[in-house]
Amino acid sequence: MTSLPEGCDDSASAAERRPLTCARCGTRAEDPQPTWTCSMENGTRHYLCDNCSRENLRAIEGRLDPTWW
């Protein structure tokens, strides 16, 4: 099991939550989606919906630090 990256946790209160938007296709979700991917790039959170995550898995893995492997 892996942990969420720093800054990608689900600890925000309901008042602070904004709808999630997929950075690739623009799909929106009101509630947290356990199948979505969260990444931190240049200090900014980026979310990918489950479909885009599946379609781009190799590219996502290619950006992992070598120490991950």
C-alpha cells in the first residue's frame, strides 16, 4: 500500500473543498474520488480521472523518482 503524496491528503474540510477537475480531459467530480490520481508538479496539485490515469500509466510511472523503484 502506498501513501498519498504530501499535499494530496483528504483532510480539507467540506467548506474548503472545491470540485476536482481532471487536468487532462476536464472531467469534474464534486466528491473525492478514490480512483483518481493526484500528483504534485512544481508545487501545484494535478488530478487525473481514473480513465486518464489508466490511459497514461506509463507516462506517470516514467516521472517517478528512481528511488521509487
